[in-house]
Amino acid sequence: MLKMFGPFFIFVIAVVFWIKWRMEQKKRREKLEAAKSKYEKALVDLKNDSCKENKIKLLEAGSYYAEAAWKQTGSEGIALFDEVALQNDLTA
């Protein structure tokens, strides 16, 4: 059956997989940007008012941001943000 369609069939399948891959990349990038802005807002809130609720919000937003950054890079390297950076922001 594959011989019936030939190279055109293989090309179409490759294009479909490429489009799906690009859409997943875009979704991950948008998730990372949203997580980063949420983290930065929580950091500003903490600097303005150093109460326990703001620290908890920062920890939650930072963990979510670290996870999104790790997923963005996959297993290919170091994420842009990690838990150590979050701890440094909390103690600063």
C-alpha cells in the first residue's frame, strides 16, 4: 500500500508530524512565558510585603516556573530557572 502512494505519502506524513511538533513547542513556550510573568509578579508582591502568604505564592509560582523551564529544555540541558534560583530570591 505504501508503494501506491510513494514519496508524496511520506512527505505528507512528515509535514503533519512537523506541524504537530511546532504546535507543541509553541504551547510549551506560552506556558513558560505565563509561568515567568506569574513568578515575577509574586516576587514583586513579596518585595512590597514580606508576609507569609506572599512567600507561599512565590514558592508555588517558582516551582511552576521551574517545572515549565525544565520541560521547555527537555532533557537537553539546564533549565533557565531552577529551585536554587527560587531559594536565592526568597532569601534576598
